[in-house]
Amino acid sequence: MRVLVVGNGGREHAICWKINQSILVEKLFCIPGNAGIQEIAECVDFSIDDIQAITGFAKDNAIDLTIIGPEIPLVLGLADSLKKEGLKVFGPDKEAAKFEGSKAYSKDFMVKYNIPTAQYGVFTNTDNAIHALGRFDIPIVVKADGLAAGKGVLICESKVEAEEAIIEIMQKRQFGSAGDQIVIEEFLTGTEASLLCFVDGNNIIPMESARDYKKAYDGDKGLNTGGMGCFSPNPIYTDRLKAYIDNHIISNIRTGLKEENIDFRGVLFIGLMIENDQAKVLEFNVRFGDPETQVILPRLESDLVEIMMKVVEGKLQESDLVWSVKEAVAVVIASGGYPNNYEKGKIINGLDKIDDDIMLFHAGTILKDGKVVTNGGRVMAVACIEENVEKARNKIYNNIGNIIFDNMQYRTDIAKLSDD
């Protein structure tokens, strides 16, 4: 098979790494890729939002399966464009991608189909949004409705802070057009968990659980980011909780998809808040999570390409997914200043000093004059799979200091379970 992966982040590097292990694959392409992906795939320098160019490339190069990694091309309808050309694609169409493209749409879906979630309001007017703050207790969550690269969720500790967040998003356009509409939500207490599911148009089959760390700094301090680390499995995901999620969330999502005639084929990411063996949905995403992918795919023992083809064909069964009992951790190395302003173009040294059992999943990197340099906020994920989380995290932190670039930052408390 000739396979194309669209994207250039750590998620896409992990996907390419797993695909590269498949005996089904003859040739692997990536658009646009990064310095790490370039070692295992032929990278093609198109923008991920150039739907016409990507579709033309897939058609001209007889691509048997295209896997769409990021949310932007999904929301723009890349899957629809590829399907029109008779090409197989792993990733939901434009209609299904609204689950991530609009937080208001996904919240309305949750309420309509009795999926547990936080109380909320949707607003297109600044004054109306500020006036509505009186309905919510502190803290208050203010969200840009559209895509904001994982940064459009602001947790406000006072009404004044919430007002400022509304003004920043809606009037000062902090997240551009993503803030044309906002969602204000009650703040949920508990422990976050990430659940990624394969959806084949009929079945919704969960993958192994994971826990993501969103805040920029140790102790869950600082701004929300796209994710600073992760581990799998998540110990909070008990059999009792799994049953609750199956009965109250996944079953209701399946009903909603059928009632709304949404033919979802790809990955549905369910962000959860867990408390007392019950769960509420924080958000939906319509693709593999990042950095969840970097800890979940190393634990997958099945052939990923075979699974994806079964998803496309509507034939996936739970027995198709075989998981390692080992546990995985990933720690994200970021550029100094992320998620606010940061500099690119810093030469990365020490990548050749990492132990063989450590996986480096590149994200914001490019090759320049034969050297790997930074090209984004999250630069790479340092990952390891071991018999338990503690061994994996120890190996990572014993190696991570060998990687050096100017103004490098990372959290030192990822998967430090004893202090949670």
C-alpha cells in the first residue's frame, strides 16, 4: 500500500512511526512532515490547509489510504475532497468535524443526547456574555468556539478575570475568528482523563486510556497549552468508570450519530473530567490527541494500517485491538515562552546521546543546513514504554537533559503519580 499522512506534529510522527512497522505498507508519504518524520517517510512541502494540492497529490500518486492528523484540514473538508476522487481516507468529513470545529455545536449535541457535561451558555455578543457571568460560580471557564490550537480555553478565578477573558477573545480577537462566538461553562472538579476511540460509522471502540497535562509549568501552573506530557494507562480508569462511560457517554454518542445521520469514520477524542467513578465530557476532538498518541500507539500491538482500513470499511471489531500490558510516558520539550511568544530556529543538540529504548517524536522541528532546529512551540516528545509508569518516567528524565537548545523548557512532574 501507498500511504499518506497529513500533518507535521508529534502526533503525526507517532502515527508515521507506527505505520512504518506495518507489513502492508510499501511507501509512506507525509505532508508536510518534520525533521523526525523525514527519516521514515518522504515529506512533501504543501500546507495542511491546501485542500486542492493535497487531494491532487493523493490522486496523482495513487495513494491507497490518507490519514489526516490535524483538525484544520478536517474542519476544512479534506476528507470530503479525497472521497470525491474515490480515495480512501481515515478521518471524519466536514460535517462530523464540527464536533471539534465548534464547541457550541458539540455542547448542544451532548445536551440533546443526554451526554453528561458542564452547564454552559453560548454567546455572540460581548455584553450579553458579561451579563451572563452572574449565572456561574467561580471559577468560570471561557472558551473560544472555534479552533485555537488547544489554547482557546481560559479558566478564570474571578468575575473580573472572566470579563477580561471575554473582551480578549471577542473584541481584541486573541484567537481570531475562533472567538466570533464563545462558550461559558461551569468549572468541573475532579481528575482529567483522555479517551480516544476508533469510530467506523457503526462501532465506537475505545483505545487504552491516557492522562494529559495541559498546563505549561510544574504543579499545573501557567496557561493552557496543547499538552506538555502524558501517560497511559490512566489509573483512574477503573472497571466501574468504564461501565459508566460505556452506558452514559459512548452509547449516547452512538445514538446521536445515528439520529443525526453523521457517518463518522476516524478517531473521536473524548476529554473527560472524572469524579467518584463518574464522568462528564469536557470536549470532543475529531482526531488523535497530542500528546496522547505518543503514549497510546507505542502500546498498540495490532497493525495500525489494518485497523484504519477496517475503520474506513466499517468493519472494526474490539478484538482487532491488541494492547501491551506495558505502560508509557511522554514528556514534551517546548520552546521558552510557549504557549505565548517564543523564538524559532534554535539548533537542537544531543539527539544522538539518547538511549535506544527512548522514542523521540518530533513536533516543531525542521532540517536546516543539515542540522535539526526548532520550528514551533512544542518541539518534541520524549517517550518511553516500560513495565510501569515509574520506570518509564525515570528513563525519560535520565535522558532528557542530553537534549539541549536555547531557552528549552519542559515540566519535571509528568507522571509523578505519588504527588497527584
